[in-house]
Amino acid sequence: MINPVVQDALNKQLNAEFYAAWLYLSMAGWCEENNWPGTTHWFKVQAAEETQHAMKIFNYLHDRNGTIALSEIMAPNNDWVSLPTAFEAAYAHEQSVTASINELALLAHQENDRGTVVFLDWFVMEQIEEEKSTLAILERLQSFQDNVGMMYLLDQELGKREREACGLCEE
């Protein structure tokens, strides 16, 4: 049986991961409305990935005979001013998730829940990759200084992101 304090924190993170999926779907919708098809695809893949993260936690709680407690998901923003501002929000969100995962890992350690500490190692490493990839896109967008041609080329590149296991992406 899982430690009840850790279980509550995992449920909070589970819901945060579903919120992240909603946020990225909202960003995909904004990109679609603003004719950025490649970036729309990138955000859809990101939303699917966040859903997978939530399901990892869901399954872990189940495996540990824990209680799964889903809560209401707050509606995300959907009115970014530009592509760079959408990625600024995405990067800030990933930094927030990293902080949350780190706090969760610390709590699991303090509660002497070794199984959860090991489980969360994957998330810690995943967040390094999430921040790195989002920041790389943001920095490229910022360097373009509103050069629409360069933004178009980046949009084309983002549209080539792997579609593996993306139930939200068109085939």
C-alpha cells in the first residue's frame, strides 16, 4: 500500500499532467486558428505526451493499491499574442512542472517511499528533456525577431515531430 501523503501528492501531479495536456491542446488550437499547422502538430504531440505522463501516474497509483482522485481541470489560456508568447508560456509551464516533480521526489524521499522515489526518477529526467526542447524552440523564435519567413521554416520543421502514440494527431 502506498503512503497516504505520497498518494495525495501523486494525485495532485496526476491532475497537473492532465492540465498540461489541456494547455498544450489549447496552444494547438490557437496555432491552428493562426495558420501554424506544423506547430499545431507539435503541440498536439506534446498534449498526447502529457496525457501519457498522467497515465503513468494513474497506473502507478493503481499498482500500489492506491486511490486515484481526479479533480476538476482548470481551463487553460487560449489567446496568445504570437507564436513566441505561446512558447514562452510553454517553457514557463515546463519549469513549473519541473519544480512540482522535484518537490514530489523530495516528499517521497522524506516519507521513505523508495518505490515512488525510483518511479519519479523517470519524470525527473523527462523534465530535463521537456525544458531543453521547449527552450530551444523559444530561443529560435526569439532570434527571428518577427522574421515571418524564418518562423514559417520553423513551423515546417515542428510539423515533422514524431507522431508515435499520438492519438490526437491526424494520420
